[in-house]
Amino acid sequence: MPEKFLAWWQQLVIQLQQASLWYQLAAIVGCVLIAVLINRMLGQRLTDTGGQGLRHMALRSSDRILLPFSLAALLAISSELFSLYQLSHNLLQLLIPIALALGAIRLLVYILRKAFLSSPLVKSAEPVIAVTIWLLVVLHLAGWLTPLMQLMDALAFTLGESRISLLGAVKLTLVIILAFTLALWLAELLNQQLKKAKHVSPSMQVGFSKFSKFLLITIAFLIALNAVGINLSSLAVFGGALGVGLGFGLQRIASNFISGFILVLDRSVKPGDVISVGENFGWVHELKARYVVVRNREGVDTLIPNENLITSEVINWSYEDRNVRVKIVVQVSYDDDPEQAMALMLQCANKSKRVLNEPAPTVMLKSFADSGIELELRVWIADPEYGADTVKSDINVAIWRAFKQAAITIPYPQRDLHIKSGKLPTASE
């Protein structure tokens, strides 16, 4: 066990019999009470503020970390006061890193949950973060942290003009993870604010969100490299290799990424649009960096690459106008009155809740078919995302009932066969 820890332990045992220890305990109790009071005051302010704005989120995040960090600050102030009056303050110094560790765990877990939302990665990362931070605290209190860092720094090799050590690699990994998490958290905060901006169109919201996320991640990556002492000019070779990779293996990924920005800028496909791509029909649930999520009426999500929406034919049922016309074809017998049938069809259409009054439903006599008179009912709906087949089904059932009450016959395919009398020809003839 290191001498630092032994000395601290011996001094603590001696202080158990001295009055200075009780002064420290009283100071600790006072610091805890003040920290709890500050936390409750902020919680009351958060309740009075309400809402879901950026200010509310900032207060909510502060509420989670204020108690441990305010306690650490109060303990540090008390420790300085004890030192000023030449009183022992070992116990206060012991609790400061513990309070900081608790605050760091709460802060990192909160940022992870906001950055990655309900990702299963967050649940698995939370215990790892807690164990890592508490392990660092134990190593610091035991006096082993500095020797361990020196040992990790000694395990190094030289690559060109750069010295790469195990300590540097660990620092780089931690800084990149932290920077990326902060970038994703800020991007999510900005995305939530954009969703509340009613004057910004859905496509522009997605565009700003994608661009800000890409920009924040890029800045976070550069800051992380600079923080660990990596010369950014040395990334020129890496950039060239990345360009070659994009030209070969990552070509489709880059194409889908760029196509996503094109879709956002030209506003051809927006969240909430009802589209048909090949055999896929549904409404655009979400625009991602690489693909578009199209949800059909069965609740099944289809991931369509952005490139497909640029290079192939896309039917957008709600591009400029969400109103869609639905056609229903019905045949009536030649023995029935077509005008009466047309009037009944209009009545059935007007009773449907999804049919618009303007443009008004219309009925046309299309043709005189082989089996009956062909009538076509045309109606307009404003919610194509719920499907046109359901409207057709409802109106068809209503037409069938109305025709049945009016004794109007819906014919089935039939042919008349006429046999003429006469002498059949013989084989000799």
C-alpha cells in the first residue's frame, strides 16, 4: 500500500480522538444540508417554469447534477477554510473526489440518454461508466493513479515523428467518445427546438438537423484530435486514403448520404408525405442520413435508400396537394334505371366521412358494356396515408345495400347463345 494512503489513514486514526474531526463532521453535515436546499430550490423553479423548451432542458439537466457538484464545491470551500485556520481537513478532502465522481456519473449518463435516446447501448454503458469513474477515484485516493499513468505513458513506440503511448491512446479514445457524445447531445437539443418551430417546414427541419449533426460531429472529432496533441496537418494522408475508400468501397454510402441532402433541399420528399416506390406504399415516417423510413398501413417500416428516391420513379401522393381522387366502377343491369343508380351512388359517397364535399363527388356513365351499364363514381379524399381501399370498401358496401333496397341488379358476366335450326352438312357435302 502506498505511503500516501498509509499516512492519510494514520492521520485519520489520530484525528478520531481529536476535536478537529468533529468539526469536519459538522462541516460535512452543513454542506449536505445547504446542497440539498439549493437542489430543492432549483427543483421548485423547474416546476414553476414548465414547458419543454431549451431553458427547461437546461434546468432539468442542472437539477440532476447540481446536488453532487454543489456538495463538492461546498466541501472544497470548507477544506480551504479549515486549511486557512490550520485545522485538519483530511476527511473533507476525501469526500471531494467522491462527490465529483457521483456528479460526473450523473452528468455522463444524462448526456448519453439524451444523445442516444432509447438505444440499448446506453443501458450497457451506464454500469461501465460508473465502475470506471469509481475505479479512478479509488486509485486516486490510494495514490496509485499517478504511477499507473506513468507506466502507461512509458509503454510507447515511435511512428515517424509522432510518439504513440498507451496513455495517449486511452486519452484519445475517451476524448473522442466524450466529444462525440456531447456533439450528439447538442444535435438532439437543436433537433427538438427545430421541431417546435412552426414557421420552419418539415423538410427544412430535417435539413438543418442533418447539417448541424454532421457539423457538430466533425468539430468534435477535430477538437478531440487537437486535445490529445495530434497535429491536424498530418491528417492529409488519412484524408487521401479516405477519398480512395469513398471512391471504391464507400461509394454507395456516400451516394446515399449526399442523396439525403438533395431530397431535403429540393423538398421532393418530406416527412408525412404519402409515396409509392415500386411495390412499397406508405407515408414518410422519418428521413435519415442514409435511408428513408416508409411506414405502410400495417405498421411495417420499409427502409428505402436515399439513392433510390433520386434515381427511380417515385409517386408522391401529397407533393403539393394532399387531396387524392378515388374511382369506383359499378355495373347495373340494362333492365334498371341508370339515373336512379347514379343518384344512389352519390348518396352513398356523401355519407362517407372521408369523402370531401369540395371537390364534390361525381358519377359518370362510362360505357355500355357486354354485361351491363358501366358507371364510375369519383370521390376525393384528403388522407391518402390511410389508404384508398378502405374508402372503396365502405362505399361499395353502402352501394350494395342501396341497390338491394331499390331492387337494382348488379349483373355478372354472361353470354347469350342462339341455336339456329337447319340441316347439318354431311361428310360427302
